[in-house]
Amino acid sequence: MSDWSAGYVSDIGYTFGYYNELNPLRARLALLNAGLACPEFTTGCELGFGQGLSANFHAAASAVQWHGTDFNPAQAGFAQELAAASGSGARLYDEAFADFASRSDLPDFDFIGLHGIWSWISDENRSVIAQFVRRKLKVGGVLYVSYNTLPGWGAFAPMRHLMSQHAEVIGAEGHGIVSRINGALEFAEKLLDTNPAYGRANPQIAERIKKIKDQNRHYLAHEYFNRDWQPMHFATMASCLEPAKVNYACSAVYLDHIDPLNLTPEQQSFLKDIPDAMFRESTRDFMVNQQFRRDYWIKGARKLSPLDQAEALRAQKVVLMAPRPDVSLKVSGALGEASMSEAIYHPILDYLADHKTKSIGQIEQATQAQGLNLGLVKQAVLLLAGIGHLGLVQDESVTARSRKHTDKLNAHLMAKARSNTDVGHLASPVTGGGIPVGRFNQLFLMALAQGKKQPADWAQFVWSVLAMQGQHLIKDGQALQTPAENLAELNSQATLFGEKHLPILRALQIV
């Protein structure tokens, strides 16, 4: 492992993930629900941006000027390629946190975010980040941090340490991190087969190892096999961020805001009797056995009056991002699966079914006859947005200015989709961020952009791309062999795309 990596896995690239919690627009609804004032976001910074998808989507699709750094030059190079393609002006570097923090050309930021970084770096780097936030986050600015959490990781932490040690001590040198990960997993299974006391005391560990074996090795390398790996209690996190002069605001996970999904009535009552908000949050982590937190913190949190909160909520616009018939009235929380009330959700979904932008206030007015009020609509919006069916919408003027950048970025990404499945999102100037769009759907869009109007033409275009590379579709676990079989499946997928997904992508101005 190279010295410049500071113990972080550097010989295998990070996954090409998009994380919408890093979208400042998303922070707005979470903070409004918590009754807190939200700043106008004009400058943003992402620390440890990985492949840079989130930073580039948010830079291209919004009016926010983005800066950021990632220690890995290969990843920074890909991120810079995307920034150049979009023309967004995002300034993305390949510097260590300490070097980036000492730059003299950085503005002060309204938003600073780091996802999947905090638990995997040294105490020294965590201190650098806290001091950076203290100096560069504006008063009223928002910090987003995600991190592995105790008590949820308490049982598995010893096994993770043993697997990491195996990869370092026993893993064959020169065989690469993937080989060492596979060896560590095989060792863990063999160990558990001996029925050790640790396994008897923690029977869930064996099942967890089985699930891990099916996960992407690039993800596993960065999740489990860095030198530094430090889950922490919420209170410890608060102590680490105390020098940054920020206060905990709320969870960035919308479903966490809906107590009945996660806590029994007895647990809710128990928490309400705890007078200290921070200790209450620590106690909640024990109730849900929290493993991973995604949190917003504010430098100088200000409470909104009930009137200001209601007016801001009513002004927030949303758009339905799923086909209306496909929206299931099922949702999962810490307590398991729950059913959503048809009396509440059907009127809201029916009103949004045309995929046109509507404000929460408009939804409230349109559903008053069904007995819905602002509180019920707000909770429904949080829940539907939390499971990905609703997107938050930014001002039309920002959408209009951003469209040229998202068009360029999306064209660049669709061209890459001809040869691989790395990037499964495209940028929307309506939501200011990324939208899931799989490889074949990206290629259908590419065909449409080239003037091909019918699903059969889209399918033929995609098959020509695949056949040129000797690639075939997989259906029911089997590779389709003949051109006729592949074309038939592509025709089916193209027809479905045109009927269900294309209207939504038009509404999101991806098309």
C-alpha cells in the first residue's frame, strides 16, 4: 500500500456511486421538517469524492459552485474529465485533506459534505476536517457526514478486524486486494465452521459473511480492508465535531424522520421523556441498532417560527419520478415493512401522476376534500421522497441555466455506457442531482438523440453496439445466444422504456 494513501485502499478504484444526501437541495426539506432555517446554497465542497459522480452531478445540475478533493489521482482524473465534459466549472483536485485545507484560493462554503469517509481515515485526518469545517463553513452553513455507527457494528467489528488482519498477514503478496479479500472471506467461513464461542454468542455473523460474499469486491475493499476503520457512537461523533462549531440538526435519511416506521409506541414514549436532545439521539441508536448514520449538522442552527416553517414547506416543489401504477404502498423501516394508508397516498399520487412539478402547498389544496392537511402531506412527501418516488425541484430559472451543462454531461456518460455499466445515473437540472438510469436505457436515449423515433429502432441501435463488442443480454440467468433472441429482448425493453420511463425522463429534462 502506497505511503501517499495513508493506509486507505488505493490499488482498486472506488465504486461509481451517486449519493443524493450530498445534494444541498435535499438538505432543505430535512431541515424544514426539523423546523430549522436553511441557507441559500451558492458554494459547495465535497471531501473524498471518490469517482466524483455526486460532485459533478450537483455542479452541472445546479447553480452551486463546487470544489472538492480526493487523494486518489486516478479517481480525481475521472472526476476532472466529467467536469470538463459538462463545462460546469467544478474545481476538483487530487490532494490529501491537509493539503487541500491549506489552499488559499478556496471560497467559504454554504455546504460541505463527506460520504463514506469519516470512519475510514485516521484521527489526524478527522482533526484536519474538523478544523477545515470550522474555518471554511459559513455561519448558517450545512455539514453532511455519514459514518459507521455503534452499537450496530459492535458484534461484527472483531470479525472485520480478523479479516483485515488475514488480508494483510496471510494474503499472498502480488496477488492483489481482490484475491486477498476472497481469501479472508474463505478463512472467516472456515473459522465459523469450527463453531467458536464468538460465533455461538453472535449467531448472525455467519449469515452476514454469506451476504458479504455476494457484494462487489471494489466496495468490500474500501468498506472493510482499509488500515483505518473506526465506527463510533453518536456522542463520540459530536465530540469530534465540537471544534468545528457545528450542532447536530437532523438525519439526512427522510425515513428516519417518521417515528412510527422505526420505533414502537413504547420506544417513542421512552425517548420523549429524555430531556437532552443529544442523549436522546444516542439512545435511539440503541433502539434501532444503528449501523450507519447520515446526518446534517449546522454552524449556528436557527429555529423557524411555525408560520415561517409552514410557508417554506408549502413553497417546496416536488415531482413524481416513478410511473404511477408502479408505486407500491409498502415501505420498510427499522420495524420492518409497513403499509401506507390508501386514503392518504392515493389522492396525492393521483394528483402527481402527470409528472408535472407541484408545490407541497398545491398538493395540500388539491387533497383537502379528502381530509388531508399540511402535516399529513408533509409526512407523505418525506416518505415518498425517502423511497425514491418523489424528487425535490429547484427554481425554474436554475433549471434553465443548468440544462446546457446536464445535457453535455449526460451525452458524455451515455457514450461511456456503450462499453460498460459503471455509471447508472444521469443528471437532472430539475432536481439538481442524479437520477437512476441503467445502461440500456441510457443507450435508448442515445438512439433517440440521434433521431431514432421508434422502440424497434432503439433496440436495433443497442444491439449494434453490443454485437460489435461480442456482448449478449442475460435473461433469467442465461446469456441469449442468437441475434434474434437479443433483439426480441431489446425490443421488449425498449417498448417498456418508451411507455413508462421516457415520459418521466422528459419531465426531469434529461431528454
